[in-house]
Amino acid sequence: MKNWWKTTAATALAAAMLSGCSFGGNNGEGEQTPTTLKVMYYDENSFYQEYGMLFSALYPEIELEVVSTQNLYRGGENGEEVDMEKAKKEFLEKEKPDILMLEMKEYEDMSADGGLIDLGPFITKDKFNTEGLVPGMVDYMKELGGGQLYGLPSGFSSQVLFYNKALFDKYNVTYPTDQMTWNEVIQLARQFPIDGEGEDRVYGLKAGYSGDLNQMSQMIANSEGLNYVNPATKTMTINTPGWINAVKTANDALSSEALYFENQNDMMGGSSSYEDYLMRNPFISNRLAMTIESSWFIREMKEASDYIKEEGKVVSDWDIVTMPVSAQFPDQSTGAYYNNIFAIAKDSPNADAAWKFISYISDEEFARVKSKLTYNNGFSIHTKYIKDEEGRNYAAFYKLKPMKQPFDYTDMQKLPKQFDMMFYQYMNEEFTAIQNGTKTVEEGLELLQVKGEELLAQESMTDEEVQELWQKQMEEDQAKLEEAAGEASADAGEAVDEAVVEEAVTVE
């Protein structure tokens, strides 16, 4: 520890000496005037924990001032909706940050509006090495930037398909591969046996948290770049061949009984011990062949293997491949996302110092240090530090690039306020009918198209009216749940009575 501090202090001193007059001014007595960089970030403590402490130690001549965006995401004084686009514009005009922390859509919009500085000249001047960065990331950021690179992500996150190699071997099923389609993965899942009940059987795939056709259909449709409405043109887009195929694929998967879904009672915390909690996950307990999860799941499997020492009880022979994709977009994933994109504001007077910060947190040395910390913001953007000691296919985490959204979600504000809630309810009703076999996929989507168009033609409700509608819907849903619970209890009681009668007859 002492040696580390000595090294850091020496490095910081050398950096300060080498920086000379690169930033800030001089007071005439050989002392450099510190440059103050204003950084737009959601929380000051989080910023320093994630980036600022390390940077400040190495570059003491640059002072960091965090301007928090937390208040932007809070409602108005009386809980009314806030125009986020207007609020952000006013925030930038007032605070004038040098460095902007942006999400992908914000980055794309500000690039198009000319609000950011091109990083290309800085990269060329400093000979900044982009070779070790996540493949395709720089090109993707240029695509979002209209051909120029205006910012760099500080991390990324993604979902992948975990698979239990031992189960695949046991049932002689071919391993999954990268860039398989949803249909291909579902067909793999169907090759596992479906006999047995609950904890006494093996499942082929877990995708989502309920056996709901609505949820499963939207997951598959999103991977195809589909949405049920185009908010920019206020037109319904759900009655299309793409949607029909997505719903049929989802319905086929659900009817196969090969998929695993959470027991709602278990999710409410019915486990009696930490071991029960860990083993409740069927993949960890060797009862599930494939599951879609993020990188946190690796840590959960390790915790299980460290806590439960019984040989063979916890999954150990596993690997990963990319999340299922669309045949039309085989290199894109709805489960991939570039986090915390740092860019330089167009009117920043401290662009050189701002680039120093961005280049530092994008450099391999920063990635090396951060890779040892558990609170890193997603994966490092340097693939050198995304690896597994046992040689698993960790490249699956970064093989796919984020799927570009087909429309701007801010356009959803153009729709009637009641649209989302009411159309989601219509989708649940129609998809339930499809799943129960009382309607065909074509019939359900045709009716949804009509109902959606009727909603789009309505005048927008007030916030109070939407709240009342939401409350009424919650009460109706609660009543349905209680009715279903009562029927289930009655059925269980009848089953017990029949068992008692049968036992009495047997005794006689």
C-alpha cells in the first residue's frame, strides 16, 4: 500500500511538472493558475468515486467542478410533468459545463445540433490509440455523430445467453453459437425433456420473468427493430408481417412448455435461507439449459459456488454466446448499451483540458486500474480487461453493437397521455386471447391496430384524468387477482375433499 501511494504521488508530481503551461494561466511568478473544468454528471459523489479521484491525483493542475443533473429528473413543484428537452437546454445555458455526460440518444441529438466538439483532431494530435477499444464502438459513435466522433463511452453493458454445457452434453443437444436467431434458440430449448414438475424437471430456456405472451412478443419484436406505433407520424404499426411472425414465434415458445418462468410466490421472498435463495435459480442449480442475463450473473454463480460446497450441486461447466438476434440485424442487440458518453461542449473555453480528462478515462491504464474495482460502471471499453481465466467466450459481451432505436422516444410525448396505459391494457387482453387459443394471431393484431388508431384520434387527457384512469385500472386488476386466487383456493379445496373421499373408500 505504501509503495502504491509513493508511485501515485511520484506520477502525479511528474504529470504536474510535465504539464507545464498546457492548461490555465501563469501568475508571473512561475506558478500555474489551475484550470477549472465543469463536468455535467448526475451525482458528485458517484463521479469522484468512478472517475474524479484518480484523475485529480494525476492532474492536480485541473480542478473538477461537478454540476449535478439530479434535479432535472424530478417532477415539477406540484408533481406535473416536465418538458425534459426544454429543461436540459435551460440547464446547459445556465451551467455551461465543459464536459457533458450523455446517453446515446442525447449524444446523437447534440451531435446533429452542432453542440459538441469533434474529437478527431485531438486523437490525431495525441496519437491516441483506439485499437484496443471494443470492436465497432468508435464506428458506431461516428455513425450516431453523423460521420464525426464527438464523444467516447466510459463503459458498456450487455446481455448474453448463458448455457449449461453439462446439460447439453447429458441430453446430446448441440451447443448454441453466437448470433443465433430467437427461433433457433427456441428450437434448441425444445430439445430438452419436459417431463416432471417444478424442481424435478429440466427447462430449456429462461427469457423474461413471466409466461406472458405480451412480454415475450415484445422482446422478440424489439430485436427485429419493430414497435407497435410510430409516434412521429402518429400511426399504428402493429398489424404487420414482422409483428405476426414475432407473436407466432413467442406463442410457439410458450406452448412448448420448454421455457422457465419465475414462480411469483418465490419472487416475493418465500426462501428460508441464503442457500435456498441461491438454489432457487434453476440455472445455478443445474435445472436450466439456457438463460439470458447480464454480467452480474457471473458474480451470483461465483457466490453460490463459494457458499455451497456440495460437489455438483452448483453449475460449474457453463459458457456464453451472444443474445438472440434478428436475421435482418445479426450484428445488433437490444441488450447492448454504451454507458456514460463523455463529450466536450461546443462553446467550452477549456477544450484541451476537457480532452485530457476524456482521453485519460478512455486510456488503457485507467481501464487496468478500474478493472480491479467492483463498482466499475459496466465493462471496460478495453477488451484486454474483459476476459475469463477459464477461457470462456467473454467476447460475446461485446460482439454485438447496440440496436439503434427506430424512433425518438421523446416523440412519445406527442401522443395522447392515455395512449400508453390504455393500449398496453388492450395488448394484454388480445394476447391473452391468442395465448388461450380463442383468437388467431392475425385476428388479435388486426383488432389492436384498430383500437390503437382510435386511441391516437382521441384528445389528450389531463394529468388528473389519467391518474383517475390508472387508479380505476389498478382496482380492476386487483379484483381479478383476488378472484383468481379464490378460484385457485376453491379448486385446491375440492382436490383435498376428493382425496379424503378416495382414501376413505380405500380404507373401507
